Amino acid sequence: MKQLDKQSIKKLEMLLWSIALPGFGHLLIGKYIKGFIFIFLEILINVMANFNQVIVLSFHGNIQEAIEQTDYQWLMFYPCLYFFAIWDAYKEAGGGTRPFAYLPLAFSAYFVTVGLIFSPSFTIYGISPGPMWLPMIFLPIGLGVGSIIRTIILNSQDET
């Protein structure tokens, strides 16, 4: 098995801490202003959208109550903030240097937002995933579409 170098370990660490809470990765690499701004925005949006309550209700299977508790006007900001903070921390740690490397995360933000938009009315075999699970279902679709578009762009550049 290939051993990871220190730079790869650092990029992975930033990525994972940013997934845990936007801004944490920035704090680890000394980007305190960015880190605190991301943390502040994450907490603001989380509180205003009532997102922690939505998460708890969703885990308990109370999807209709989660839908009713969600402030969609605030939660709509969350996916873009979340994925941008992840991308930015990864980039600050030296990652994302390949052309169009940002596309999978950017499209993830788009697709998670679309999943959130449709979450109050979307059902799968009569079951509503709700405002937490449906956006998560849309995440791999966004990653896939972003990766495909990146590949198409890179392949079209190779041909010219």
C-alpha cells in the first residue's frame, strides 16, 4: 500500500475537519479570520434555520415535524456555505490544484440545494426523506455530475 506523504495527510485533515464544522480546517492552518467567519455563518444559519432540531427529528423518523420546523429561507444558504468552506480549507492546505477540481463540490452544493427545495413534497415509494435526508441523497448525484462535467471539459481541452 502506498504511504501518504505529509502534504496529503494535511489536506485530508483539513477536509475532514471542515466536514465536521465549516471553519475548523481554517483554524488548524492559522487562517483565523476565515475560520471564525465560517464558524459564525454556520452557527447563524444553523440556528436561524432550526437545523439541529431538524436533524434530531429526522434521525427519530419524525419527518413531517422536521419539515414543519425547517426555516427554508435560512437553510437554503447552508449547502453553498458548507461546500465552499470545505473546498476553501482543502485548497488552503495545498489541494485542488488540478484544473476544474472544484466542480464536484460546486455541483454538490447545487444538487444538495435542489434536494432541499424539493424535500417538503418529494417522496420515494410514498416515503418522504425530508429536509435532511433528501439533500444527502442528492449529494452523490452532485459529486457525480460535477466529476463528469470536469472530465468532459478536460477531455475537450485535450482535443484542441
